[in-house]
Amino acid sequence: MKVWIPKLAGHDFSEAENYGVLCILFEDYESPFNIDSLSSRIKHKFTTASPKDYFIPVGPPIMNMLVMKHWPFPV
């Protein structure tokens, strides 16, 4: 199982490792304003996602919205 996190945003996610491998989608320096690039990269990274994975919404709201838009499983 994996725990998908858009950005670390200065938070400690060590306890989330109890639920799976942490998968950080973007580096903290990356801008949330290049939506096409973010969408493309999210879709590519989600090729390894599973229905048992978790998502922690943290960081810029647009990144969280894009993650949910491209989440490959019903919620």
C-alpha cells in the first residue's frame, strides 16, 4: 500500500508510514500554477496506485483537487 501526499509542506508524515510507503507527488519548490504539467505528472505517477492506497490532502488546494480529479478509483 502507498500513502499519496501532494507536497510535504513542512509536515512530519512519519506516522503515516504505518499505512504504507510514502509517495510524495511534488517537491516543495514546485509551483501549483502549472496545472497541465501537474495533471500530466499525477496521471503518470498513479499508474502504480492501488485501490487500497491512501491520500493525505495537504499543500496547495489546487494540487489536492487535481489529485482527486485523477484518482484512478471510485471514492
